[in-house]
Amino acid sequence: MEIGCLKRLFEMNHHEHRDRMYRLLKDDPVFRFEYGLSLAGERARTRRQWERIRQEGIMEPIVLARDVEKYDATIESIGMFDHSLEVAMGVHYGLFAATIVRLGSAEQRERWLPGIADYSMPGCFALTELGHGSNVRGIETTATFDLDSGEFVLHSPTETAQKYWIGGAAEAAKWTTAFAQLYIRGENLGVHPFVIRIRDENHAPSPGVTIADCGHKCGLNGVDNGRIWFDQVRIPHDQMLSGLSSVSRDGTYTSVIKNSEQRFSAQLAALTGGRVSIVCGSNNQAKIGLATALKYAISRKAFGPPGREEVPLLYYQSHQIRLMPALATTCVLSLGSNKLKQMWYACKSGVSREVHVLSAGYKALATMHMRDALQYTILSLSFILLSFFGLLVHESFSILDKECREACGGQGYKSENRIGVLRSDRDVTLTFEGDNLVLLQQVSKAILSDYGASLKEGKGTGLLAYLGNLRLAHRKGKVGGALDSSDFFRTALCRRVAKLLRTLLQKLSREKPKHSSDFDAWNQCLDLAASAALAHTEMVVWDSFQKDLIQLELESSNPAVASVIPVLQICSSLYALSRIHQSPLFLRYECLSVSEARQAEELFVSRCHDLTQVAIPLVEAFGVPDHLLGPIAFDWVRHNSRELRAML
């Protein structure tokens, strides 16, 4: 297998720039890992590191050129090193700046971008409130247009209206892009963005602005999350971002987007970019954890046949089953996230419905995968038998998938080995930029709408085009054909989506007459909705990977490309098999036969073994530099020796 070829596939772009970033993170002592710092110490360290990056002149030309692809490559590289530094910079360049770029006028971009680029205008992004996180539409902060002065008056009318969890607000930021309900002549025109000065040149809060610290967190303490209250804060007329909507001096409201729903979605475009970034960053953390755990597993030995040498951890089938599905999923998600980025980059005039839905589903899937890969426990069903009456009989259960942290035993709990620290710092990604369950609801509503259209057409349409003939997708029982073929996996995965959506639609139809509102009826279906959305996203990820494999096969005359195809085919197979292995829904909805489920379980174990044979070169292809892995990935005996301790 040509490791360099696969590394380039996983990275997608800007390979030399990524290597430059990694060299900086290795060579400069300011980027040395430190553990056990106080809250103030962590924040000070993040400030020093960001200042060092500014001294290198890395970010300013990227921001001024609006080079989104190079920006993402930079932030992904920094995220491999430290999440606090990644988030601190991402809030300023990726949320504050991106909001102005996407929602501001040409004049506003020209006025503010230079200060953002050189950091003379440090900013933050104020959307979330104490009382409203995922429900952005319900935020309480108001922006009332004063017809007499021509100013906007920002106000926090209640305690729950305070802006909360605002990265950079507690200490660093002097400006913010704040979202508020726009009122003109008493009419609420919905959520709109404004640029507000929150601190003066002496770093004191601006008149009418109150700022407080959110305090210590479970992780990510290098980021100074803060709270902001506005008390009748007046801002000039030209500080409402007016790229999409504007208010004239006489109070006339105009917008290039007439539909209020579409306008609301467009105002939140920066969040889509944030979610895309989270997808890539989360999968990168899984890469670090897996690279560390697997390299440790080939050298750390435990037990063995009587009278013989102990064997490496990776020799054990249980260890292979613990780590190989996560490895396969990480590889599949790597190419899937690259495809998502390309689609996001193509959104020049607005976020398409497909990208919005994909970014929501991918964000949920990638962050949950990261959580699971770094530690979480998944309930694995060894066999699930369906009785004649369709009742579930659970033959046996086993807790199998405790991943990287526990796969490294006590060493996985040690901060310097990074896995536990990554888990703590990244846990927040499951809820920020959209709580995962809320995002899955958004996905499910979109695909349920397309499912209704598909029923009329008799085939999958819109986001569900992959379903093909619905009559075939709704079939029960035996799939038939070769168990390890893409046709088998496609049929099983499609059946799960189709049957979940049919069940969801049927349940929703039953619930509506029982309740006074569609809201209450939908509330009774949320478990099914989340399952359908996750099944859809997993199918889309797998389908995208198949297209990548087809493209690679077209390029297989290149020996380097040809060398990586067999490995990626194992990943594809194991990704699909692990879905069947983990989820009872395949048998509950008769997406395959009981016999096929048993065979799939045997093949799952076999594919775990197959991937083990190439696991180390595969994690080498992740491109994680040695200095960003935990010490247990290398000579952990010497690292813990008395000799080295004396030297330190």
C-alpha cells in the first residue's frame, strides 16, 4: 500500500501548507504540551500560541484573500494539536469574520476585514443565549430601529436573553457579530445580524454592555467563554449587516430573499461552515486516538500460551473487534468529509438544502463516532432472532466496543497520552453548533418530506434518490446474492432507511388525530425520527465512499492508486458490516434474514482481522505527525524509564 497516496487522499488539499503548520507546531517551544494548568494558565497559553501564529503571518493573507480551503487546512492542522487554539481562532476567523463576509455588504467587508485579518479588531460571535441554544428562532435579544436617530438599539429584555457561551467574550474580544430580533415600528421582522463594539480601546466594556465569564469547564479551558448583556446599546445604522437585508433611513425594510424561512436559513450560513469544520476536526481526533492506540497495541504484550512468550494486544480478537470498526469508519468518513467540504465550497450564493441537511447529519454522525472511537461503549447484539409473531428475542448481549481510551488500559487515562484529554476537550462538539439530536430532527423532517414525494413517484427522489425502486426498498427478509458485495450492503442499508421512514410516516399519521397540534404529534415520534436520520446519513456516507472507490478504480493504471484500493474496499465492507453488527433495526424491520445476519456477524469478525493486517500503515496514512501522538505510540518503556526520568 502506497502510504503517501492514501495520505493525500485523506488530506485532500494544501499538503505542503499542512506540513508547514506541523513543523511550526513541532519546532517552536511555545507549542509544547502542558498539563495541569490553571484556568488562567490555559488561557494565557492559548493567547501565546495564537500570537506566535500571527507572527508567522499565516492567517492575514488567507483572510484577506478569503481562501476558505486554505483556511480549513490551517485550522484542521491546528486542531490536531489543540482544540482550544483551534476554537479560539475559529471563532474570530471562522464565525466572526465569516458572518461579515457572507452576510455583510461589499462596503462592510472592505471596512472590517483588514482589522479582522491583522487582529486589530478581535471579535466573537454572539448567537446562543442562556434560554435559547438550538432554537435560534426563539432568541430574545432585540434590535429596535429608532426612526428619529436612525440607530439600532440592542437590548437584553430578560436574564435568559443574555448571550451565553460566547467564545472570546470573557477576555479577548472587542467586537461581536450579535444576532437579534429586528423590530421596526413594532413589527418583528425576525433574526438579523449586527456588528457591535463591546469593549473600548482601554478594554473596558462599552456603554450599556455587561460582560461576565462563564468560568471553568469540563474541557476546552483555553477558550475564554463569556456572557454578554445589552442594555439599550445604540449602534450606527450601518452596523446592521446588509448583504441580504437592509433598513433604509426612513425605516423601510428590504431583502433580496423574500421568503422569510429561506432568509432565516441564509442568516445562519456561518453555522453550516462551522458544522463542516466540526465534521473534519472530530474525525481527525479519532485518527489521533486510533494511531496512538494501535501503535501501542502492536508493542504492548499481555498473556500468551502456557510456556510461551506473551502476545501483543492486537493479536487478540477482542482487541481487533474493539478498534477495527472505528478505524474503517474513520477512513470512510475522511473521504466523506472531503466531499462535504467540496460541496460547501461550491455554495457561493447561499447554502443549498442538500448541504444544509448533509452538514447537520454528518456533524451528528462524526462527533458521535469520535466520542465512540475515543472511548464510548456501544451495545453490540450478537444475535437477534425474530419469532413468528415478529417479537424480538435477544439471544445474547455483549459490551464490546470500548475504544481507544480503554484499549490502552491505564496508559489511556494518562494526560500525556492525549486520548483522555481529547475526549474531554472535544465532548462539547456533540452539543455546540447544534445539539446532535436536534440536528437529526432537522435531517428527518427533510427526508420525510422527500419520502412523501418518493411514494408518489414510486422511486427515491431528492435526498433519497439512492433508494431507487421503492417497492424493492420495502421488501422484507432475505437480500440474496454475495454477502460481501456492494449490492448486498446497498440493499440492506437502503431497506433500513425506507422501512424507518415508512414506520415514521405511519406513526405520525396515527399520532396527529390524538393531539391538538402537529408539534405534540411529532414529539411522540422523535425516537424514530432520530433513527431514520442517522440511518440516512450512514447510507449517504457509504454511498459517497462507493463513488470514490469507482473513481479510484478508473485511475488504477497508476500503481500507487491501485495499491490503496484493496485496503479501502475492506474499510467499505467493514463500515457496512459494523452498522449491521451494532444496530438491531436491520432484523427488527426484516432488512435481511436471520441467516444472513448470522453470516454477517461471522464476516464482520473476519473483516476486523483482515483490516488488522494493514492497520499500522493505514494510521500512518492519516498523516498525524509523531509529536502529536501520545508517547505510548512509540518506545513507552524508555519513556517511563528511570534513566529518562533522571534526564528530565
